[in-house]
Amino acid sequence: MTWWLKLLLIYIGVMSLLTVIITVYDKIAAKAGKWRIPEATLLLTGLFGGAFAEFVTMQIIRHKTQHRKFMIVLPLEIILHVALLIVAFYFSFK
């Protein structure tokens, strides 16, 4: 495995962890009536690598699962990430 592929996987792990943290924070803030994370921020952290973790987290904590935007955009982001990972692995082992 190449160094840049390892770096990519570390990046996805870090982004996934960050995304889970802000998603859980947003759920807690929603229940407490406090300042919320903007939806655009949640979607962008998903786009930048945390889509799968965000989708799973939202299902587990039942947060924003009724928002069509999230239930459509996040799976599309996951498909994009899987496609990019397939390409990255292909070129890594070529």
C-alpha cells in the first residue's frame, strides 16, 4: 500500500470521527435548545470524508432522519467516496 493511500485512509478516519462528534453535538444541542451546527456544515463534513460515519450516526441517534436533504445527499456522497476509493486502490496497486 502506498504512503498516499495510507494518508487518505487516515484522513477519512479523522473526518469520520469529527463528523460523528459534531453530529452528536447537534443532536444534544437540539434537545437542549442551544446553538446548533448549520445543516450546510453537517453536509460539508460528510462531503469531505465523513458521509458514511454521519449517515450511520444519524440512523443510530435518530437525528435528521426525516430531512429528505440528508437522506438523499449523504448516500450520494457515500457513493462518490466509494468510487474514489476504488479508483485510489486501483492506482495504488497498479
